[in-house]
Amino acid sequence: MHIPDGFLDAKTAVITSALATAGLGVALAGVRRTLPPRRIPLIGLAAAFVFAAQMLNFPVAGGTSGHLVGAVLAAVLLGPGAAVLVMSAVLILQCLMFADGGVTALGANVFDMALVAPAVGYGVYRLLRRLVGEGLRGRLFATAFAAWCSTVAAAISCAGLLALSGTVPLRVALPAMGGIHMLIGLGEALITTLVVAAVARARPELLLERTGPRLRPRYGELAAQGLLVALGLALFVAPFASSWPDGLEQVAATLGFEHRAAATPALAAPLSGYVIPRVGSAALSTVIAGVAGTLVAFGLAWLLASLLTTPRSRGARPGGKGEAPRAPRAA
Amino acid sequence: MNALEVRHLGYHYPDGTTALRDVTFAVAEGERVGLIGPNGAGKSTLLLHLNGLLPEHPAAVPTIHVFGTAVAEPQLAAIRARVGLLFQDPDDQIFCPTVWEDVAFGPLQLGLHGAGLATRVERALEQVGLGGFDERLPHHLSRGEKRRVCLAGLLACEARLLALDEPTSDLDPRGRRELKGLLEALPVAQVIATHDLELVVELCPRVIVLDRGGVVAQGPTAELLADEQLMLAHGLERPHILRHRHPH
Amino acid sequence: MHRALLEPYQHRRSAIHRLPAGLKAGGALAFVLVIALLPRASWTAYGAGAGVLLLLAGLSRIRPRALALRLLLVEPFALGVALLSLLQQDGLRIFAATLTKSTLCLFCMVLLSSTTRFSALLRLLWRIRVPSLLVTTLALMHRYLFVLADETACMVRARRSRTFTQDRASAWRSSASVIAQLFVRSSERAERIYAAMCARGWKT
């Protein structure tokens, strides 16, 4: 999802850089205020951890493989402000050291993957935790669905940015990016949940939520971040709302283009086809497909959480579990 | 004045288990003392006390004095400059991007900068035989070189008491020999916690045996380490080097 | 990712390597900005840009194969996104222009990271007053990237040596638990690093 250089126009690059700087600034201020000094090294280590975790391959099918992104994992393990900082650091290092993601697109990439992804993910996570309670099953369910939502939200934001730059039309970018990432999001959700479950089994105290007086200022930061995210998303929804019918008319007017446009997303759609036939408007069908996909992901998240928390009597597979050994070297 | 005085030091882990009890010993200025004992005896925990990293909540009456100064809050910064702690894993201790920056970290905290800082770092690197390693990245160094960078970081603070935690573990024979030579040449007091009993025999005239958080014996190295019963009772062994010296 | 790929910097004795990091980073930034923000299909400008980069690459004395390899590693991402731009009016031209632009910028960044140490870039970030918490995070991240990558490789190897099934479910589960273990170890190491920082008089 890393946007390279050359894909964004000047206005998008400037807007996203400003949003990313503001968001990162809010997160930095929040972390500096609330983080005890002894956890400062942990932020750096967590960034290295996310980077290293992204290098592990998960086999998908036919020789292809996917990997973790880690925004929700970082948010669940470290809190939202730290997650923004960690993900930004990962993206900056990837950009400067490995040319992974463009320099002019750094703001956009930070916005997508270090702001939208953790903010949406953590928002969904907190909301679900409040709804389904504090147990492990609730935590895993919230983690799974939050990871899925954050992946899709980041993809939608990315599609919006590409469309805003006039590089890719929204009617192509949105279903293609959204559709692909509704699938990729399932992988992200599965990995994130498996990791959180393994950490919960090995070292539950690392997952203890820090509550108390510190929670209050966090809500302010969360609100500020939410505002930034909303502002950014609104920028992409605006052209979406106005240009969609034009896009359709254009399709009708020109080369019978809809066959190609529909063919691409269908490749990757989580449902039998992303564009549901017999519904008149393409926009409406996209919305319906999106809602249906979300419901499926919601159900799968619940199923996964239940599977992972039902006591397993049969076949505790050796080597398959996270029996992370404690290694207190300073004992 | 003694470099280090520990009197009736006790410590419990946060979960309540006893880590150290009634530990009392002293180290003279410029003296090298070996600290031996089985795994879990409390050696590392003891070393962490020497510059105030432990206990988390300072005791009412200070139990440790370094060059006459109590290891307690108002003087803690000065103490930490004077007591150099060498950690077991050099990857924990070298946390800066380059060798130069890592060695400069301590002096920087002491307020040094500019030419003063540069000469300090240069000198410390020369002292451990790593002149010209300034721009090297830590992960390109051998284990022996990493240890020496850690040591240079302590020397750059002009530490006068070194507390070394397993300095020779996972070094190859050459790395070990070089480190031994370095420690031998340093004119500062040293407490060496180690399982490397040959090293203790070679470097330390005096030894402290620690087990289950308490001092079980202290005295001349040759005498204590030759005591087969004492050694076996505390998970240790009589080093070969002594067998050859004192054949029965 | 291969261990060698984690280290883009390649030491050579060249004029390019000796240039101050600030100049190189500033130049690269300017180059990328100009190329990326040029209107589409400024083909002469692209040609000139390519010429400059090839000249610099030649002066840097880095083997062309090494540069090409790094470029090839990141190119597929650009190609993937660019393919989407085909699906519109005038798609082919937009596609060609976007891909050319991004390839030039990628080449420029590959050249920068091959000739400039990351530690020098970090010092530059300090100097231009990027918030210290962010620079500290980047510095620690860069330092422990290699340590964690080695730890991961060890864990994967250890797991593989006692895993006899090849099914996908267990592969996922085992990779996930490697990640979990890596997090546990990272947080333990962070504690020890904090102790080491305090031991050398770190003031917060």
C-alpha cells in the first residue's frame, strides 16, 4: 500500500504532509506527556519489532504470501499514540533506507498507515471492547474486527488520495483497493489476533490495560486524531460524491469501459463479484458490497475469537503454540 | 577510603522472593574482586545495586557507599558516572547507531561537548584498542569488540569502579585473552561477576562466593577456589589451573 | 528479507560518498520534488534527470548490478499501483509518465541510501530539529533492526527444525507465535536498555 513518488500531485502531497505532520505532532505530544521514561526505549524497540514482523511471510495460495502491517497490533499492545509514532517511524525508515514508499508520498503514506489505520483500528477496538466486555474472547474479537477495519480504511484512504491526484479514477481505485484489501484485511485480522492471543497466553501482564487518570487526556488526543482523520477522509469523499455520476456517464459515453472496470475488482472481490448485478447504480452496489463484506468480516472475527478461546482438549500441538520462554537475564 | 562498601544489603523482588540478604563486603581502591556463585545466586541483582538501578524504592538507610558517598538520590548522577556497569549482553548496552555516539553517550549526559567530548571518546577508544572505529555500526562488530565498546563507554565517563557482569561469557579464546589483558591493565577497582573461574584466578586476588542471595564465603582466591567441598556445595568447581598448582 | 538487503549502504571511496550527508539528502529531496511534481509527460526533463542520476551513479563507483537489484526490489510496488491508472481515458500516457517519474525517484533514493550512512541521516534529522522523541525512536529502531532480524531468523529456524507438518494453518500459527515471542523479547530487551541508559547517567 506504500504509494511511490510520482503518483500524487502537488496539492495532495501538501495536504497529506500537513495532515501527517499535525497528526504525528499530536501523537508525539501525547506520548511525551503520558509515557513514563522507562517505556521510551520500548517505542524504538516496538518500531524495530513491527519492521521485523513485517518481514515474516504468511503463505496464502499458489506460492504467494502476505505479511503483517501491524497498525492495530501496535495500537492494542502499546496504545494509540505510541502506535502512531511506531508506524510513522517504520514508514520513515522504509522510505529513507529502502526507497519503499516515496518521499513526496511520505505524508500520504503516514496519513494512511500511521494515522488512519491505527486511529480507525483503535476506535473500533475501544468501541467493541466497551460493547462486548473485558474477557479474552471480547479482546480477540475486537482485535480481529479492528484489524480488518483498519486495513480497509487505510486502503480506502489510499484510493481517495490517488483519485484526488487524478492518477487513478475513483471508480477504479475505490473498488479495486477496497476489494483487495477487504481480503487482505482478513489476513491482517487473523495474524493480529493470533499474535495477541499468543502474547496473552505467554505474558498476559504485557496486555494489562493502563487505566486510571491517564485515560482522560487520551480521549482528547483520540478526538484530535479522529478529527484529522475525518478531515482527510472528507477531502476524498467530496470528489467521490460529485464525480461519481460523471464517471458513470463517461463510462456510458465512451468505450463501453464498464466491462474492464468491473473485471478488475471482480478478480479480488470477497463476494462472488464486487459489483452486484441487477442493482441499478454502481455506487449503490459498491456500498451494498461494502456493507455485506463488513458483516462477513464481523462474523468471521467473532468466529475466530470463539475458536481461539474455547479450551482445546484435543491435540495441543507442540511447537505450534507461543510458549515464549521468560528470559530474565538480570536475575 | 574504600572504593566500595556494602553493609547488610537485602533485596526482595516485587513478587516477594528474596534476592539478596545481609550482603556485606568491601572493595579497596584499585582492587579486583571476583564475585562467583551458581546461576540465580543474585550476582547480577547485586551489581545493579552498585549504581542505584535497584532498588526501585530507595531504602531509608543507605547500605552502599562508593568512595565514601552513599548510593542514594541526590548524588545518584555523580555515582553513576563513577560506577561503570558492564551488562551481560553488549547488545543491551550499545544502544546508539555508531560506536562513537555510543561511547559519547555517558560524557554527553555529564554535560561534556565539543572538543572535550571528542578527546574523551578518542582516549577511551584508544584505551580499549579500538582507535578508528568511530563510524562503525555496532552490529558489524565481533562479540569481543562489542564488549570493548561497552568498556570504552564506561571509561569515557571516567568510572573509578567497574562492575562487570559475565564479561567473558560467549567470547572466543582470543576475545577473552584480549579482554583479560585490558582489565588487568586498568588501574580502577573492579568487581567481576563471572562463571569463568580461571579468569578469577588470573585476575582477582580476592573472591566473594554468593549463593541464594547471601555471601557464603570471602577471602583469598587461591584458598577458597581450592576448597573442593565449598566449590561443589555452591554449584562451582575447582578450576584446573589450581589443580596443577596444588597437586595433592 | 535477506540480511544483506537490510543494509543499503555500500562503502566505497568516491567523491559522492565523501559529500556531506546534508547536501546529498537535500539534493535528493529537491530532485524528487521536481520530478514528482512536474506536469505529466515532461519527457525532456525526465531524460535530463535520468542523465544526472546515471552520472552520479557512475561517480559513486557502486556496482551497477547492486543498484539495479535494489531498484528491481521496489519497482513492482510502483508498477502495481501504476497499472490501475491504465483504466481510464488516456490511461496509457498517464501510466507511462507515472511509472517513469516513480522509477526516477526510486533510483534517486536508492542512490542516496547506497552512498549515505543512515546514522549520518539521523544526525541530520537531529540538526534540523526534528522532535527528539521521533529521532530517538528512529535511532533505536535502526540499531535494533538487525538484532531483531537475527533473533527472528533464529526462532524461525528453531521452529522449522522441529516442525514436520507443512499445512498452511500450522504455518500461520507458528509464524504468529514467532511474532508474539519477538514482542515479548523486545519488551524485555527494552527494559534492559532502559537500565543501561540509566546506568550511564541518562537524564529524561
